[in-house]
Amino acid sequence: MMRMKLRGSLKFLKSRHSANVVVKRGKKVFIVNKLKPKYKARQR
């Protein structure tokens, strides 16, 4: 099972793959990629 990356800024991570989408859930900001789940990330 892959762990989610935790970063201070998601700007660079969003540009890593064309299918990355920025999603805000509550007070947390995530990068979600349904094609390649390894690109998942959450902002600290």
C-alpha cells in the first residue's frame, strides 16, 4: 500500500502529471490522481 506524500506546497506536485487534480476537503488540500494513485499528496 502506497503512502500519501505530505508537502508544504502542492504547486510542484500538481505539475508532475496531467491527471492531477487539486481537491479541498474540509481544511485540508489534496492532490488526487485516479489514473496513477502514486501521485496522491496532502498539504501540511
